[in-house]
Amino acid sequence: MKKTILDFIAKNEWIKPVLGFIILFILCIIFSPISSKGTIIFLKFDNLSNILRQVSEIGIISVGMTLVIIIAGIDLSVGSVLALSATLMAFGLMDWQLGFYASLFMVLVTGALIGLINGALTSWGKIQAFIVTLAMMTGARGFALFISNSNSRNIGFGEGAAPDTFKIFTTSFFGIPFPVFIFLGVTIVFSIMLRKIRLGRYIYAIGSNEVAAKLAGLPVKWIKTSTYIFAGLLAALAGIIHAAQLFQGNPNDGVAFELDAIAAVVIGGTSLKGGKGTLEGTLAGVLIIGVLSNILGLYGVQKDFQLMLKGAIIVTAVLLQEGSFTYSFRKVNK
């Protein structure tokens, strides 16, 4: 029985981060502050809804980051793309009078174009992804600062301003913020792609062994580029949601969002070596970060300590991955 359970966990990579999230959730309930009325503050619907709202942006970015990391790449530009997208959305609605749908289209195309540039330079230019996306991180934020003249742009509503349609990103359904549904929808769509569609299988194949994938005749460069396009597109989508949540486009927002996304992906079990990972695990990783930040915030723990704890969790997650690789290697060679 024990061996069967262990084999099931080994075959389903997402189980471990999900179990980790469940354990953390239970601990948060046990150690949650208690209100004056004797209720568990952590379990209050408003608090849980707030957690989901806060993680939705990072979650959407993390989906794209998962695809990139599975092919053994990295994208450091997503935080800057979010800032640029939020800024473009604000100016598109308020200054350029493009309307909701035209502004939405412009922002998403910009994100996809940035991803295309990242992918092309990485695949055809043969420049390391770290260098390419680091340069794009600087360039995209610089462009956002140029457009906005280094100032945030507030978003208002009414005649000559943003249409009420834009408020869809701030509404709630059944008490759950709409961005949460977007995050879950994006996760489901790309999870199906990775599991059921040929492109998903190719992404895993390239991450596992790029040379073998080339010899098998796969269009490696185009597939790698597509993952960066997805990452840029999803970062732009997160930027639109970010602008809607804050009612402004700020070129200085999104700092270190790429690190939070990488943390969520790694905690979720995706290997930085490539070829391994699931979006179910990433979803659990995003929730782990969100729940942990929330419970620490309820206790008034300072932000600097939260950052240190997050760093320790990332290192621990990587060490556990390496341990599983070592175990698998020894098991195969017995």
C-alpha cells in the first residue's frame, strides 16, 4: 500500500506541491489570529477572497513562466512587461482615446511582440535567455517611463475617459474577483495544451533534450519562441488587470514580479533544468506564496523578513527537486 502511494506521487509531479499547500493551509488555520468575536480571521471569506485576488496577477505570469522554464529557459522581463502594459492601457484609454477593445488589443499585441523578440534572439540569435530577457527587462521599463514621462497615469471613467466596460476587471462573481476566474481559465487552457496537444509534448521534449528534439525533426526554434510569446502575452494580460485594480498605469510597478513568478514555478515542482513541470504544481506554488504572505501579514511581519523567508523556501524547493532527481537516478541504476 505504501509503495503504491509513493509510486502514485512519483508519477504525478503536482501531488507534492498540492500536499504542501494543504499542509500550509491547515497550519494557517491553526495559528491564525482570532478576532474579538472568536472567529478565525484567516478563514474569513473576505480574507480568502483577497488572497485569490492578490495572487491572480502573479499566477497569470507564472503560467507563462512555467512554459519557458520547462524548455530550460528563463524570462526576466515579465515584470517590466506588466508595467509597460499597464501604462499603455492607461494612456490608450485616457489620452489616445482608443477605446476599450482597441487598447486591449494594442497591449496584448505589444506583449506578444516582446515575447517574439525574446524568443527570436534566444533561438535564432543564440544569445542566452538570461541576457536577452535581462536586456528586455530594462528596455521595456525604459519604454514605459518614456511614454509616461516617468509619471503614473490615473484612469477615470465617464465621457472622454475610460469606458465602464473596463470595470469588468474589478467586479466579483459570487464574491470571487473576476481576475481569479481569468487566472484559473488561463491555467486550465495551458494545462490542456501541455497534456493533450502536440505543442505541449514538444515543449517537454525540447526541455528534456534539445539535441534529440532537433534530430527528431521538431521545429525547435519556433517552439521555443512560441513559449516566450505566450509568456509576453500573459504578462501583458496581467498588466491590464493590474491597471484595472489600481485604476492607473505606473511605469514603476511590477518590480520583482518575475522573481515571484519564478518562485511559484519552482515551488510548484518545475525543474530549472527543463523538461519537467506541471501547471497544477504552479497553481499550488502560487497559492503557497499567497497564503504564506497573507498569514505573515495578519501577524504584522515586516516585508523584509517575508522576502528572506521566500528566498529560503525557493532554495528548499530546489534542494528537494535535486533530492528527487538523485533518488530517481539511484532507483533506475539499481
